[in-house]
Amino acid sequence: MSSKHKSPSIIDALIPIILLIVMLSVSVYLYGDDSSYGANQIALILGASIAALIGMKNGYSWKEMESGIVKGISMGMGAILILLAVGALIGTWIMSGTVPAMIYYGLKILSPSIFYFAACIICALSALSIGSSWTVAGTLGVALIGISLGLGLSPEITAGAIISGAYFGDKMSPLSDTTNLAPAIAGTDLFTHIRHMIWTTGPSLLIALIIFLILGFQPTSNGDTAGLTIIQDTIINSFNISMLSFIPLVVVFILAFKKVPAFPTVLIGALLGGVFAAALASISFSQVTFAGTAQELGAESVIETIKKRGVIKIGLDLFVPWSMRDKNGDLVGFEPDVGRKLAADMGVEVEFIPTKWAGIIPALVAGKMDVIISGMTVHLLEP
């Protein structure tokens, strides 16, 4: 270190960190979930500015600090390239049926007695395959919560199983952004980083699986497996599910096992996904290239289909007093009345399809009903 440079003291090092924590806390307190739309970024910029002022106090010129900033960013460029490839991989794997196939065959092994255990395993394997815990929790996780309600199981324990499996798979995946970023910043190899994490995350998952297995054998289930069937039908009707869909996944696992660098591994997986999307799912290469940017409308709208059929199929969940059956077994309540009025205005007959809440949206997606008339609310979770 140059003689004109002073070593930062403990106070110097703590000031930016403490002030950043305070500013982020105030940002979240004032703006809640909306803090990520600008307030948090301002706090980060102010925190970096405070650190720069302390650096100047200790004798560092702006040129020197700028050089350090560029060096720090360059260390993360490898992870940024991987992130770009992972985005393409997830899109093409969904279109090719790879991700839906994992969900479809995973759901086949679910039963109430091993539901928590299997949910954790399925989420772990899915997150390991795509490298994203949030993607797994936000797609497969939501479906599993609905299934747990349909089976009469605890949604809280199910959520714990989903999060445990998803985060384990994320941390162990060579496709994960944070798993790539951590060794890039620390200056070590990706697979060395993963190998050393096994010593802590492996036993944690094993303990969790044992607990979930024990909880699963408790006599708490009073539902049925209709939710599973509906979701499987939705997947099979929307994607071309076959064992060939797993080829991109197998290739990525082989390349990862051979310790091929993460970026070409993910890129090859994304390209294979695009090829299989075009080959298996009857999707044009232009659609694969612009995956996720546009959707083609069907040749016939839902309203036109209803009018041609002469019947509108309305899904609802029986919930007193909104929809219920009278002593004659007929549907009565506000929601059936709205449905009958809608049918009358359209000049068609009405067919009500009572469906358990856990499966009502998958049933709509599967085309078993035209519309849902049932109460849905936004639940705001207080911080």
C-alpha cells in the first residue's frame, strides 16, 4: 500500500454498512413492497457514495477507486453471461416440454403418505435442473400448495417442503445465478464451491426429508387426488410430454459432471431446448427465437365457442352463502345468480361445474370450463 494511503479503521469499514442497513430499513418501512422500484436503489447509491468519501479520506483518488469498481464488475461478468444463458434455457425448456415433463412425472409419485417428502424431492430436483428456486416455488410450488389443500394436508408444512427443496436445488445447481456469482467474486472454481457446500447443505436436506417423511405418515389427510389429475391433464393437453423431453436435461447433467464450464453448459442446454421445442412441440424456430415475447391467439375466441355450443360452462366452488345447494339439490346464491344472468344476456344455456378450490384454475386452463365465477381476493401480507 502506498504511503499516502491509510488503512481503513474498523469504524471506517462499519460506517457504510450501518448507514446502508438503516437506509434500506427506512426504505422498506416507508414503501413496503414498492421499495424495490427505486427507493432501495437510491439507498445503495448513497451507500456507495459514503464508501467513496471514506476512501478519499484515507488518501485514495477517484481514479484508483474507479479502477477497483471496474475490477469488481469484471469479476462478475462471467456470472452475468450465465444469467443471460439461463434465461434462454428456462424459456426453451418450458417450450420443449422438459420442465412440464419433470412436473408431470413428479406428480405421478405423489400420495398423501409421502406428499411432504416427495414435494421436497421434486422441488429440489426441479431447482437443480433449472437453477432457480423462485421459478420452482412460483410455478410447481403454487401447484403443490393447491394439491395439499385438496388432499386435506397442511399448506404450511407443504410450503416448508417446497422452500427446503427449492433452495437446496438452487444452491447445488451449476445453473444458479448466486451459485455462479459467489465463486466468481471469491476467486474460486464453480464446482469446487458446489463440492464444499455439500458438507453443510446435504445434512440439512437429509434432516428435513426425515422430518417430512415422519410428518407425512400422520393421519391428517381427508381429501382426494382430484387436484393431481387435473394438473396432469392440463400439462398433457398443453405440452408434448415424452421421455425425449429429458434429453436436454441429461446432456446438461453430463456436461456438469464432466466439469465443462458453466456458460457453455447452459448455452448448449438452451440450444438443445430450442431444437427439441421445434421438433417435439411443433413450434417454429421464429417462435423459439422470440420465446416469451408474444402469444398467438386461437382461431376462435371463447365467446364464439360458447355461442356455437349454445352453453356456457361456469366453474364455481361451493361456499356459503355465495354458492350452495338448496334442499332440492339446486345451486343457489349470488354466484349462480350472476352466472344465470350472464347466460341469459348471451342467449345461451348455463352449465355449472362445481369444483374444489384447489383445482378450479387448473380445470379452467384444461378447458373443462369457460369461466370461473367464484370469489377471489388479494391477500396483503403485512411485513
